[in-house]
Amino acid sequence: MSIATSPAGEPPPANASTPATSPLLAAQKHLLGNYRQPPFVLDRGRGCELFDTEGRRYLDMYAGVAVASLGHAHPRLVATIAEQAGRLMHVSNYFYNAENLRLAEELCAKTGFDRAFFCNSGAEANEAMLKLARRHFFNQGQAERYRIIAFENAFHGRTLGAVALTGTPKYREGFGPSLGGVTHVPYGDVAAVRAAMGPDVAGILVEPVQGEGGVLPAPPGFLAELRRIADEHGALLLLDEVQTGIGRTGHWLGATYDGVQGDAAALAKGLGGGFPIGALVLRERLNGALPPGSHGSTYGGNALASATARTVLAVIEEEKLCEAAVERGDQLGRGLAAIAAKLPHVCVGERGRGLLRGLILAPGVDTRVALGRARDRGVLLTVAGTNVLRFTPPLVVSEALIDEALAEVEAALSEMPAAG
């Protein structure tokens, strides 16, 4: 069997594995079996392309689940990481570091918030936001205000606190009693939110687009109504922008699409372009909610992560990647709608915003089989919800690569039989 290479004819890497030294053997022997990876090992990337240890090329239409904003091996990101690693990596938050202070200023300017706290992931950012909301009212002498209104079908992370906020029961199963003080209501149901409100509510937590839940954008006017309800009850509007932020939906924040400003927002994924970083951004009036000793992060905001994130922000702005996310997202949405129209026995439509898009599969179609068929044709995607193929390519994706990916996905799905 011939080994696929890049269009330029780039050969497989010199250290390509042989059967005797296959890293798959190490995976089977030493990794915790909590994932379902396919039987190949990714080795290197360039732009929106990935290559495995056998030299096969893949189109990256998932970007590490909306993480690799600038694609792979972006020269400015590579240079930043190398330079900063040779200068200063980590000192902890017992001391300021220059890169983190610059990042805080730049991130606040772009998001419209006033203050920032840095951590390592989206789950940590959501944990910090939960603690911020509860401690804010505690500090005001309202310790009874701790309940959070969250939404069914939501996803907020894998820690026990984030899982309690997550409105999908399967993520909480088997982990003992859930953290109390969380009420889940249907996403998009304003009447249900109003009915759930009370004097004990500290905040309303919402994703502008439910990514993991199936790429479900907030219904028109929904976020604005949540803002109004929160203000009426003196509660906080908390935005989970982990997947929707940093240009993914065409704005620095996904809620900007709806013209809504939250009281705090959790960020991660695309902020580091592949380097782990999370952030909580908040309004000035909440600045005293987490006084010294109440919350922290050993690695959060270290100089290397901060320098990397600053470069991501700079490239997105200079290369107008928010605008590109709208243009390329529209192209992707039209292409997915066309596939659904051609293959109604497999697909029933598409939805999403910017470069966060989902192809909705017909009832009875096995989503993981569809995922595997696309992968076999060299297109890497993820599953969202129970019946959606999720497309979250790097923000630098080209028109030509989207067309190529659409053609391969259409060919892959056309081979699938109608659902029984």
C-alpha cells in the first residue's frame, strides 16, 4: 500500500514508526482507557493539515476541539514559544510577570471586561466563575444567594464542580452526590428561567452556542432576555465562552453576536492556540469577590502561556480572523446544507455560527460510523450531542481546504445506507 504524502510530495518523517516499535503498543499498555482513539498516531502538523507516523495526510476540521486557532506550527507562535521559553517560563502568582500583565490588558480591551484571572483550562475557568458568583454575594452579607441557573444539554467541563453545572446527566453518572445549588432548565426557554428564579439565585450560566450539546445556537433574543432577568433579580449573567470565544463565532466573544455583555465570562480553548491556558474575565464591580487566599492557580498565567496567548490575539487581529470566521463559516454552512439536501437519507440539515458548525444526521444514522467514514477519507471531525458531526477548523482555514473537506465528507456519507 502506498503512503499518502502532502500535496507538495513531502515524504514521511525519518522517525516513522515500524510495527516493532509502534506507539500504539504503548498506548494500549500504559494509557488510561478513557478515550476511544482510532488506530493511528498523529506526529506533526502544518497549517490545517495533520500527518500521522505513517505519513498519511489528514484535513484538520476540528482543531483539537476548537483549540488550534492558528492551525499547526504557525511560525509566529513557534517563534514566540521558543523565545519565551529561553527567557522565562514560570514564577507562580507570588510574583507578577510582564507577559501576564500585558495579556490581561489586551484581553480586557478585546472582550470589554475590566479584570482577568488566569488558569489552565475551560473547566478551571468555569470553576473560578462559579466561586466568584457565590463569594460575591457572600461578601455582601447574602450567603443565602448561591444557587446557579444552568441549562439542560449544556457542557461546562469535567471537574466535579463543572460537571454539576453541566446539564447532561451522563457526565455526572457514577461520581457520587453532585454539588448542590444548581437548577437546570431547558435551553432557550425564557419562561422556565423566570420560573426558576428566586432570592437565592446568584447567577445564570449559559453558553452562547451549546457546542458539546450538539452545536445549538441560542435562539434569537434569548441571551438578551437572560440579561434582563438577571438584572431584574440582582443576579449575575455568567457566560461560558470556552468554545465560542476568541474569534470562533466571528467575534471575540460569542455573546457579542447577540449584543449582550455578561458580568463574567470563562475563556480557554482557542486562547492559547494549542498551549494550555484558561481565563476568567469580569466586570470591575466584581473585583473584590475573590480576595487573596480565596482562589488561585499554580500554573495559571505563567509567562510562557501568556506570551503564547498574546501572539494568538495579535495574529487574530492583524490577519482579521474574526471576519474570516464569518466568511469561511458561511461557506462551510452553505456546503453542509448542500450535503444535507443531496443526502436526505443521511443528513437533515446544518446549524451553527462562524466556524462552529454541525451537520445534523438523520434519525437512526450511526454518528460514530459517519465520523469514521469521514476519517477514512482523511477528514478529522468530532461528534457533538448524539447526532451531529461538528466542524471547528482552525480560524486560518482556506476556502480551498473547506471545499476539499466538504467534498470528502460528502463522498464518505454518500456511501452510507439509509437508516433502518
